[in-house]
Amino acid sequence: MKETNRQIVLASRPQGKVSSANFRLVESAVPEVKEGQVLVRNHFLSVDPYMRGRMDDSKSYAASQELDAVMGGGTVGVVLESRNPAFKTGQSVVGMLGWQLYGISDGSTLRVIDTTHIPMPAYLGVVGMPGATAWYGLNQIIAPKAGQTVVVSAASGAVGSVVGQLASRHGCRAVGIAGGEEKCRAVVEEFGFDACVDYKAGNLYKDLKAATPEGIDGLFENVGGDCFDSALARMNPFGRVALCGLIAGYDGQEIALRNVRSILMNRLLVKGFIVSDHLEMWPKALGEIGMLVATGALKYRETVAQGLEAAPEAFMGLLSGRNFGKQVVKLI
Amino acid sequence: MKETNRQIVLASRPQGKVSSANFRLVESAVPEVKEGQVLVRNHFLSVDPYMRGRMDDSKSYAASQELDAVMGGGTVGVVLESRNPAFKTGQSVVGMLGWQLYGISDGSTLRVIDTTHIPMPAYLGVVGMPGATAWYGLNQIIAPKAGQTVVVSAASGAVGSVVGQLASRHGCRAVGIAGGEEKCRAVVEEFGFDACVDYKAGNLYKDLKAATPEGIDGLFENVGGDCFDSALARMNPFGRVALCGLIAGYDGQEIALRNVRSILMNRLLVKGFIVSDHLEMWPKALGEIGMLVATGALKYRETVAQGLEAAPEAFMGLLSGRNFGKQVVKLI
């Protein structure tokens, strides 16, 4: 017998920092499955920095999240009932069913996954959107050569940790920026970066300079503000910047760039991107990463929150850097 | 009989704004022509914004100008004496002989020019480095499609005026930013831009918004600061920015960018460039532009200062926007 569906909806738009008052838990009946549809019991849901932009009413690369609608987002789960010939009961699927226990889909955004060698939540992280993001920005924008230095901010996060490991595999010097000694230690010891700078230690530019004695050839920027500015000041001629996120400014903080001259003088390429513009590259990206994960060659970490009710808190923690690696919420 | 050579050398590095005290006029003998060398009587010399960067001792894309050495820069003139088989007495040549009446060269940077249909000073402007700069940034970075909107700052200048005319020829809406009513009027009436915004009128963002009702697809940025920031706020998704200069910041002024979010949200490409990195494109660029100039299809303006002694003042005027079109100094 099906339980009642539970969902988290956007109750109000944040004024600056997100608070739990911006969310509301609601109950509803589990929907009937119509012809062509699939009913999925979600096992894990994803919380990601891009969701912050969607909570505002302003123009963002992601369409605005509607008030009183279920919070959107990536999910993995199991097919409970299918009236769509492409899916069978019991199959594991990844999709975009949002912050709820049960989701219904016409199948167009669902994909059957193989959980034999790769566990289910990894499809929300290293073998999902964050992994594809890391792969795209590094390979298609930074395009590093062996011996070059690649810097990535938010280096212990779902995207950053993959960027550094892929850069190392290209023969690059991989340097991370992360918050706190513990994260920095793991970035080096667990993910194999050559160095990691702790932005909370208060000497960001000086420490970054010491960690990049040959300058920076590729910057994978997730944070913005001081991180971005300090890295710009270390860029080598003809360096490339993959601008993936500006988490330092998601609550409306000032994130002005001062070292604009470096873009001109060093003839830099700065490219903003969002991986959903490049779906055609996902099979190649996730094929490569999936192989590395399945064979243990690529490490990843997850922070798992328990229960649907924990999703808002997990999301707020992500925005202030409390997570380590991919933040997911376990629903079952 | 040859007169004495006169030269302007860099006497001291500017602290902030350039002043005439930074230059010194010196006299010296006209050098003897050795085997393989060419002696040129300069007729015109070029003053360009990039020279400001070279006057500082700091890292710039152009190597630092040495103290007490002749100010470097582009020149056109006539061969007086040649001991190099590639050049004959009486030929007109363009080169990099600097701020002096006579220059000597091994010929490697000299190029014979045809002044039948194109006057000599145009080889320092529209059919020279500034023209090649406009062509490269527009065609190789912005790569505009018909119907798109292209904005260029310093639109009445040697580079900007060419950018807008080439953009119009691509079927684009060409919008300039320039300082003062008179310049703006000429940008529209003489160079055929669709609109020009006067940044001195005090409503830059509002006026730029009105002039770009469909947003901006390509930005050719020569100025930086408020110009750049206002334009960033009008960029369309997948817009391209050719960052060519930051004249608003050449004396050390604050030129921070606030609209960094636009680069991410609109997935912009921002590319710093300097045309001397792309010498392989010059023949194609200047071939096209030369044809347009010779047939009268491309308009240009020059501001001509008279006499070597006038070069510092002409240069300072250029940095504060007193010139219109290409600033040259006539030496003969």
C-alpha cells in the first residue's frame, strides 16, 4: 500500500540568506499513473548551488522556481509502476523529480541506471550533473596541457574534487582552494591534489602564490569574489577561466572583480557555462567518469542528510560550505 | 645635407596621469647606414593607448619602455638611404621607428606601402594596427551574425570607428559609446552607426538600454569601468566580449567590474586580446580594410598634431579623449 506523498515546496523567496521559513512541507495523494507515465519512489535527492539562483525572481540561467511548487532538482529512485514501455517496475532511474517522496514522469527526463558497480547516489554527483560539469569545464574550456597548473575553487565539493582529479590525470599540477584545514587536508590526501589553499586562513593571495609558483594556466571558478580575484592575479598569458559558479555572491553579496586588467594583459579566455547547455557531451563525459569510478581510480565523497525534512537544512549547509563532497538527501 | 636627428625619450615614469615632464627632447647625429640597414625619414608617427602601459615599470602585455630610450611606436616615412636589397631610396615604408625624425632599421619590421590610393598616415590607423585590431576582435572573437547588436566603446576612436562600420557591413545593429555630443553625432552621421550613447551625459546604463532594445550580442570593449559594467548588464545569452583596452584604468584608476554574474548567467565569452599576437591575420584583415578604404566604403578620421614636439601633448590628449579618430603626429 502506498503511503501519502510528502513534498517540500518553495513557501517564499529569500531576502538575502536562505532560511527554513522559505520552505514548507506539504502532504498530498500519490498521483495515479496515466498512459505513458512512470511512477518513481525517490531514494535520494540532490541539493545543488544552482538552486539558490532559481529561488530568486530575477533573471538567472536556470528558470525561476515557482512559489508553492515542489522544489525542483535531481533524484534517483526505483520505478514503482510503469505505463511507459521504456521503463519496467523495479528499475533504478535518475531524473529531475524534485524534493518529494514520489514523482511522476512521462519518461522524457528519466534514464535507467546500472547500480551494479556504481551506487545509486553517485548518479547525482560524480557520475551525474556535477561530474559532467567538471568534465566539460576542464576539457572543453580549460583544455589543459601536461605540466600546466590548474586551480579550482570549492575544491572539496562535488564538482571541484572531480576537476582536480581529472587535471592530475592530464599531467597537470592541481591546486585547490577550500575552506578549513580539514577540507584542505582531504583535498590533498584523498583526492590527490598537489596543494590546497585554505581561504579561511586569511592569506588567500599569498598562500595561492606560494602554491602556484609557475602561475595559473587554467582556473575552474566556482566561488567568485576574493577567490576569483586572487586567482586572476596569478594567471599566466593565454590562461583559460571556466566560470562555473559564483557561490560567494548567491545571497546578493558584492563580488566585484578588481583584477580586470589581467584579462586584457594576459589575453585570458573567460567563459561562463552551464552544463545543461551541453547535453550532447554528457554520454562521453559520464562514460569516462563512470569507468574511473567503477574501477576506483576516481575518488568522491558524499555528505548524506537523512529524510525529506532534512533537505532545507542540507541545502543551507551547502551554501555556507558545511558539506564535504556531494550533498544528497536520503529518503528511504 | 641631413639635419640633426631629434628624438623624444622617456624621461621618467608617470605617477598616475602622464605629464609633459615624463618626456624629454634630445638631439643626436643621424646614424650611419651599415650593411643591411635602411635609413628612414619619418613623416608621421603614431600615438596609441597601449603606449601608456609601456610607460609603467609593471607587467603589461607590451614590454616596458626603457627610461632614456626613444619612445617606441609606429611610423610611416620615406627611405632616404638603403644598404638592404629589399628597400630602395624613395620608397614609402611603415615601421616601428618611434618618436624621432630619422630611424634606422635592419628592415625586418619595415614594410613597403603603396600610397597611390591610400594616404600615408592611414597606414598608422585604419589600414594599420588599429584597423587590424578592429577586424580581429570583431571577426575572430565577436563573430557577429546579421541582425545581432554589437556595441563598441570609444566608438569615435581609431579602432572603434572601424568596428562599428564592419559590424554594419555584417548586417548588425552597431551602437557606439563615446564622450560628448559632437563625437556621438559623427559616430552616427559619419560612420553610420545605428546609435551612439554619450557617456558624459550621465545616464549611461539607461541610455545604453534604450539604444539596445534587443540586448547586446557582441561587445568590443576599449574602455572598462562603467562602460564595461553597463554593457555587461545588457548582454544576451551566449554573448561575446572582445576585451581590447581598458583606457579608463590606464592611470591606475579603479575599474572594478560589478556585473560578474552576467558572465555566468548569460554564459558569456570574454576574451582579452592584443593584435600583435595574431600577425598571421594582418594581411587578410588589412587587405579587406584597404580595399574598403580605397573605394571610399569605409570612413575614417584623423587628428593630426604638427611637429615632433607636439607628440607628448597629442598622446596625453588621446588618453583623455580629446582626439577624434586616429591621432597621428606629422613630422614634415
